[in-house]
Amino acid sequence: GQQLNQSPQSMFIQEGEDVSMNCTSSSIFNTWLWYKQDPGEGPVLLIALYKAGELTSNGRLTAQFGITRKDSFLNISASIPSDVGIYFCAGLHGSSNTGKLIFGQGTTLQVKP
Amino acid sequence: NAGVTQTPKFRVLKTGQSMTLLCAQDMNHEYMYWYRQDPGMGLRLIHYSVGEGTTAKGEVPDGYNVSRLKKQNFLLGLESAAPSQTSVYFCASTSPVNSYNSPLHFGNGTRLTVT
């Protein structure tokens, strides 16, 4: 089945550092979403992007919808220990009338205090 | 407001046993989904439903069945569990009116181990 290619697979950084992760696809998406999953819980939406080129921030998080509509990135500035978790990108095709999302493989983030 | 509730939270099965995972949402959402999460593979769609009484196959439907007899509930069944079905299962829901503005709401998952 179709998948989004998310990288890196994992990151181990020092508290205070900035983080960047991205997703690419061979097909076009009309919506890009970024979720975070804390241990033992379900994914929670961080940022939603609806237009090509859109740049959206949520606190220390910034995400962009690529111009080609085939990629997106998520940046986290000045990381803190509670940023630890798995980050997923997800895409929704414009032709979809079922709300089905396609997910990336996830980026596991660890932050050293 | 409970959101999306999954039961049970944990379960251990022996190969060949059957079980049903229950998902309940109190947000009056039309669309409901079952995903499985495996290390390094993200979330993969098993089955989904766009309304009461309707279901459809997702990316990895083999070995699973689903039913949506009531709008608020979406059941995932394993008729004969296999070790390959060891995974964490997530239920999610959304509203078609806001499918672009209200992305999926997830439950907290069911961790299933098949020995």
C-alpha cells in the first residue's frame, strides 16, 4: 500500500536543540497533518496544513506544506524533555471522501536533559 | 467528554483464539477507523466505516472483521488470532463535515499479544 516516507526514523538530541523532520510522498496530498504520540497513548494532532506553501506554527512547533504538495516538514525549536515521543506525518488525498489518512513510519524523538 | 474509548487496554491471546475489540465515541462522528501500529511501520488502516451499517477494507484487512451496528460503536474482530496480529490497535473517528478541519481523534489503544 501507499506510504509516506518519513525521516529520520529516530533522533536523540540535547535539551534546547532544534529538531527537524520531514515526510515525502510520490503522490499529491491536499492535506498534511502532524501528530504526536506519547507512550501508552493515542496520537494527538499537533498541526494541520491545508494549502500548498502554507507555513503554520503552534508554539515552538512550525510545519510547512510543500509547494509540490508531495512533502511536508515539522520543526521543533528549543526542545524540552516533554517533547519526547513519536511524531507522525499523515496525508489526505483531495479526492478522498472517506477521511482516510495515510501515515508515515514515525520519528522517535528522545531529549536528553 | 470521553472522546474515543477503547476496550480492553491489554489482552493476551493464544494462537487460534478469537476476540473482539470495542471502540466507542461520544462525539457523534460519522466516520470510524481501525488502525494497527507496528514498530517502524507507522499506522496502517485495517478497516473503516463511513456510517452506521457500512464498513470497508483498508490497507491490511486480512484476518479481521468489523461491524458498525450503532453509530457510536465500531467493533474489530479476530476470528482466529495469529502471532502476526500482535500489535497495538488504535480506533479513530472524525466527522465528514469537518473531515478537513477536524482530523482524526484517536483512542488510547489496545495492546494485543498473540502467543
